[in-house]
Amino acid sequence: MILYNVTVSIDPEISEEWLQWMRSKHIPDVMATNCFKESRISRIQGEEEGGVTYSVMYLCPSEELMNEYQNVHATALQKDHADKYSGRFAAFRTFLTVIEEFK
């Protein structure tokens, strides 16, 4: 499994509006690609100066589906976000291979 993490620092003046948009539009659009089996959004404690920081995590069952997401869906979804919040956020993406789960 692949854990796809997107860390976003958003302008505090629009953070609540951004969070609502993520919940109602962006995350549902990402999940509608059927490349991920679950997602969650978390607020990061101890934030950077000048922004409110969130982690958006998506759990992908296979490398093949992760490649499909990257090659087919990611560019348009990232463009939607960038167009809507241009100049008001910073983001970086991390891919982690899950080696074991403990529940």
C-alpha cells in the first residue's frame, strides 16, 4: 500500500473556506478517481509562521493505482486547487510505502 500525503500551508484568512472546499469538493473529487480506499485530513500542530498547515492523507492499495492517479488524474485536480488558491498556499507531496500496519 502507498500512503500519499499532501501537506498544505494555507493563508489563515481563508483557511476555514479552504477547509470547507477540501471537504465538499477536492477530497471527494480525488476519491471519485477510485485510486484510493480512504482519506483523512488533519491539522498539523506547531505550525509554520504565516499559515495554517494541514496534512491530507490518501491510502492507495497498489503502486499501479498510484501510477494511474499520477498519470491520469493528478494534474487536473492539482490545477483546480492552484487556480482557486493561487498565491495563498504552499504544498508538498510525499509518497510512503506502507510496510506493516498495527491495529
